[in-house]
Amino acid sequence: MGEHSFPDGGPWSPLWRHPWSDDGLITGKFLPPNVTAAIQPMDQGVISTTKRHYRSELLKNFIHEVITLPNVWEQYSLLDAVYGISVAWTK
């Protein structure tokens, strides 16, 4: 049903002798060293760029709303955070 790949060097490598579930529906495959960046595009700067855009949008919203610093986090909601991440991701 499911298959997961595990890059070598993680904490699971020496601990997992049998990388599959008891029912056999989920299996794991260990990958050779140095393939992590090739298979994980998040290691290529996507996360840092998204964080930078998110912080920029957050600051713009605070300046636009003219919110005083003590009231910033009282008025900021989880929905605002999710929306901000969505805007940052699309940039």
C-alpha cells in the first residue's frame, strides 16, 4: 500500500533492521549516501525563501494595519498565519 524511502545517515538506519510494517502494507527502502539533496527539493533553498517571503508579508501587514507591538500577537490568528504562508509560497 505504501512505500517510503529513507536516506542513509538518519537516526533510523542502525535501529531499523526490518523496514516494513507488521502487516506488510508499508515497506521502507534505504537509499545510498549523498542522494538526499537530489530527492528532497526542500534542501535547495525553498524553505528559506518561503520564510523570507512570509516574514516580509507579516511585516507589511503589521505596518499596514498600524498595530502597536504589544497588540500584534493578540490580534494575529492561526488563520492569518496559514494565509501568510500561502501567500509566501505562491511568490
